[in-house]
Amino acid sequence: MKITIVGAGYVGYSIAVLLCKNHEVSILEIDQNRIEKINNNKSPIVDEDINNLLKKKSIKIKATSDTNVAFKNSELTIISTPTNYDPDLNFFDTTSVEKAIHNYLRIRNDGTIIIKSTIPVGFTKKIRELTGF
């Protein structure tokens, strides 16, 4: 299966490392430094287990900032972007998740999207109504 993960933070990169054993995994990332690390078989996050794995074995994860390349053949997309919470406003900033969904739908209208970011109750219903996806 071809899987795209949006976001190479702790959640996204950890999932990518686990899934790349049996699937073709690509990561869509905006940070060029993280992209270079991933494409050079280096971890963009501080994780002892992942670093030990990378010392022993080369893993196949491709990283890019190009949405067309990332989503073109993706059968499954996992969104793991930050959603900062403001306790004073009781508000999650879901902008990065919404942007990822809209970029995906600009390129494709099929496949499956899983959101691993923290989102408020009712978010997926709202996004489905807005996008028709």
C-alpha cells in the first residue's frame, strides 16, 4: 500500500517508521531540514529507539514538500500536523489539518484520510460537510 503522512513530527515520523516495514511510505513536510534528514536516513526527531534502528538498518521513507508528489498515488493519507490549543479561548487551531485536507482534495477525490492530530469534537463532521468528502 502507498501511504502518505503529512507532518514529520513525533507522531508522523514514528508512524512512518512503523509502516515502512511493509508499505511504501512518503512524508509531506514543510521543514526542509526535516526533509533532508529523512531522505538521508536520519531521524528528524529525538528518539533513542528510532536512532538505534537507523544505525542498524536503512529504512525507505521518502520526504517531500511537493503536495503533488506526496498525494499523487497515495492510497492512505495520515494527517499528523500540530493543532495548538488555546485554553483561554477554548479553541484548537486546526488550520494545518484543514490545509492538508484541502491540498489532498485538490489533487485527488478518492482514497482514505486518517487524522492523527488532536481535533475538537465535531471537526470531522464539519470538514465532511464543507468538502463533500
